[in-house]
Amino acid sequence: MPYKNLQHFINLLEDNDELIRIKEFVSPHLEITEITDRVSKNGGKALLFENTGFDFPVLINAFGSEKRMSAAIGAKDLDEVGKTMEDIFSRLVSPQQGFFNKLKLLPLLKQFSGLMPKDVKGKGECQQIIMKEADLFKLPVLTCWPEDGGPFITLPVVHTIDPHNGIRNVGMYRMQVFEKNLTGMHWHLHKNSARHYNEYKKLGKRMPVSVTLGGDPAYTYAATAPLPDNVDEYILAGFLRDKRVELVKCITNDIRVPDDVDIVIEGYVDPAEDLILEGPFGDHTGFYSLADHYPKFNVTCITHRKNAVYPATIVGTPPQEDAWIGMATERIFLSPIKMTMIPEIVDMHMPAEGVFHNIVIVKINKSFSGQGIKVLNSLWGAGQMMFNKIMIVINEDIDIHNYEEVARVISENVDPDEHISIIKGPLDVLDHSSRRMGYGSKLGIDATSKYPEEVYYQKKENKEIKIEKEKILETHQEIIGLNDKLALDGLSVLIISIKKSKKEHIQLLNKSLLEEGLVENISFIIYVDKNIDTSDVSLVVWYAANNIEPERDCYTFKYQGNNSGIAIDGTRKTKAFDGFERDWPNVIVSDDETIKSIDEKWEKLGLGEFIKSPSLKYKEQVRGGGAVAEE
């Protein structure tokens, strides 16, 4: 269903009791984030802050549930769009026998042509009001977290044009506001807009850029979608809303934007200008992304519709609103991957703890030896899946959303010495654990049932697990916590928290536990820092997945009888103990003053029962002040 504008979507949310209007004054500086963090982590509603000291209300957490995310893309549920795409692909690529059968496809092709974006003349609703002087400080831009470099526009839809072929790219890149007419443009080196920037730089030309906020939520989602290069995101948006996107020309550049968005920020990036130091920023990994140099975006004009709404989002320790955006991508793009690249894939899932790129679970219909490895390598070479760090492949009869079942299958089907692969390749630039930014190693786990050809050693039949918990804690004082509950439940996993105090401490400790016979036949031993609660498995998975570079931090070992295990060092890396040369970021938490402020005004917000700050759970993990963790 197409929405006339963002207000139309807000009305639908309100009619379905999915939105709360907050009339009490709340500051965009840290306070909106603290409230939203509490609400979003507890399955709460969309929030419309109507009293922020600015002329524009702030909409946030609008995509923060499956129901709202589905509504945003015009679907009953997140699987509906993928099923529709699969049906269309099947009809288009299937052989058509006979003239009349081929004629039946014409309405389908006509329908597609009717969804292509269209340029329209005149001004759009987004240009009802033109600021006399462009001033970003008139927008309620959020400062999200205490160590952020400043206020950031967090839900911008960024429009750029390939200077050679004129093809549009629509992406989403955070924008730090420095001056009333200047922001950073945080496009990573792998992104299409960064490629456009490099082409303008070669040509010695200024690069026109326009940024939109609001409008039909399909525009916002399309900007995040992992489409191939040179595919217009507004084709996807038209498909989702079942109506073509109508585009109007901007006032001060030639870029075209949807006529019904709420706010348009026009300008340019000059490749000849010096880069600007942007960040830190509390990112979706749950850690700060540290300051780095990015292009400047010079603002030449700001327009907006009457009664415009400023949309925003926050990211941080999961789960957040962005988890539902990621789930939509997971469901929508599964069918194209299956039909065009890897037909044996049955399903795919990205757990929230994996913050999109860290963990992917893939279900396949296995029919030959080595097929799990084949799927691993195929997906690592597919578009944005190249950023994935840990991939698990399992059989089609497993519920990949049931993590206990997945862990059980891994325990039963994986011999770490044989069925785990480590390769090198590109990583997300936000990965702080790799020794080099944007490049490192990946861990592939083939947890499918094995054919005889895939088993190289005859294992000892008796794989009885042994963990001498009391003796371990008694003889190894550096061990602060030990979770053997998973192992007692039949899952071959042991979690240990440790106070590191010397070089190669994890390797030496693991070796001692084996030589002393205190641990036997555990397939996976996961080590985390002393301040991590080992009983909180979700926390351990999130923390360790962020902190490992597999080639450096994962190593296999042998028990008697050829059984093997793998030690996973999920601790923070330092120069002193690990020879790690890059700065290590801190975990994101609110400051005590903001937490106290929201505690005191909670009853006035109309949000129901009191929710304590999620940041309290993570305070113990912060190492010193600032975005950079102290040794």
C-alpha cells in the first residue's frame, strides 16, 4: 500500500495502537535516545516526540517490530514480499509453451513498467517551504550517545548520480552535523556512493548530493536494501508500495527526489576539499565506531513540506529498531539468492546478536559431499554477504530460529578440526577486532549431516563430556565465571570469563585445562572478559562475535581418541597482551546524568510501567572514559 506521506503512516500506526505521542519536553540531546533504548529493547511502540524545542516532531522506533516493519513495506508479514518476488521470478524464467501462454505474461510485464520511477514537472510537496537560509540547526538532530562526536542525522536517504551513466544510487549513511550548512558524509569505501565520489574526484568535478527525510517509509527501507550496483532503489520502492515513485528536481542541483518526502537537504561534496574528522559514533555493533576522515557535505538549500516530521533512529547494543530492518532484508532477498545463485538454500537468518554482518545461519537442502562448504564460499562472494564474519550451514529439517536446536546440531555434526573453515576476505569497516580495517578473516561452520567422504578420522565412540568445575575455579584464580549449564544439557559448549594478565593468556589457560584433564570432549570453549556474565548466553554471543578475528582468535586442539575442540578468544584485545595496534572502542552506554533525568520524568511520558535503563547491564564492560577503551 502506498502512503501519501509520512503523516499517513503515522496515522495508520496510531489507528492500530502502535504509536505513543509524547507531549512532555524531551531533549534531542541524549534524552530521546535513552527513552527509545528502553522502549525498543522491550518490544515497545513507535514514539512521536512532539515537544523537543524545535518546530518538527521526532518520529522514532517506527520500524521497531515485525508488525510495523511489515506495514512500512506494505505487507501483511515479512515473508509476503519474498514469496511474491519468488512467484514473479518463477513465472518470468519458466519456459512458456505456446503463443497464448506467453501472452499471459504481458500483464505482468506491464505491471512492472508501471512501477518504474517517473520524473514529474513543477515543485513537489517537499518544496512547499524553502528555508530563506539553509540551517541544519533548525532540525531536531539527535545527539545519541555521550561519546558521539556531535549530533547525527541517523535516517538520511542519500541520493547521488554516477557521473558517467547518470544512474542514481540511493543509500543511507549517517551524517554528523558540524555547522548550520556542513555535515560529514559517512560512506564506506565499499558503498556505491563512495565509488561515485571517486569518479567525480578523477573528473575534477563537484558531486551533487541531495538527502531526504521521511515520506513513504518504503523509501527509507529501499535506501538500506542490498541491491546490485546500478539498480535504482526506487524500482524496489515502487514494487513495495505498488505505485511508482514520482520524482521532482531539487532547487539548487539536478538531482531528483520523491515529491512527497518531509524534508530535503540539498548540496554538494567537493572532492578537492580536505576530508573532515567525523565521529566517534555509537554504532549498531554496540560499540563506538571511532573517529576517521570522511568527505564534507556542503548544504546549499533545505526545503520541507508543511507540518513536516523529522524521522530518526538510534543504534547501539542489540536489539534495536534496525534489527527489524535487517529481518525485512533477510526475508525479501532470500528468494532472489535462491533463484539466481544458490538454489539449495531453503532459509537464512541473521540473529540480532550478530548485528547483521557478524553471524548468519543458512539452511540448505543437502544432496552431495562438500555442499555446505560450497554454500559458504558462494555466499561470501555475494554482494554485502562479503562482510559476514561467522557463517553456519545446517540441514533443511532444522529450525534456524531455535538457537538451542541450532547449537545442538552444531554439537552433534561438527568436529572442529574437520568441519570449520577459516578464510581471509573483506570485512565491514566497523569491525573493530580485525588487525587491519576492512580486511580480516572469516569462520565457516559446516553443521550439516555428513556423508562418509566428509569424515576423515574415526573418532572415539565415547565422547562423554567432562568438566571439573570446582577444581577449575579452585586451581585457576584468573577464571572469574564458568557456565557449564549448556554442556550439562547436552550442548558441547563451555563458557569461561577470565581476568587476562599476561601475553597469550587464553592459549596458556586452555592448554592447562586440557593437560590437567579438567575438560574433556567439549567441542567449543568460549573465553570472554571477566566482567561478562557467562550465564547470559545472548550477551556472550554478541560480545565474542564482535571481538574475534577467527584466524588469530580461534584455534583447534585434539583430545584423546581423535576428538577435537576449538577455543574461541572473545576477549578484548590490547597492545600489551595481544600485540593489537588499533584503538579498541568502548561499549555504548548512556551517562548517569541522562539515566537519572529520564528516571525522574518517566511518569510524565505516558509510557506505562517503568523500564530501567538497558545501559545498566553494560556499565561494567566500559573501560575508562571516552569512546576508546583504556587498557
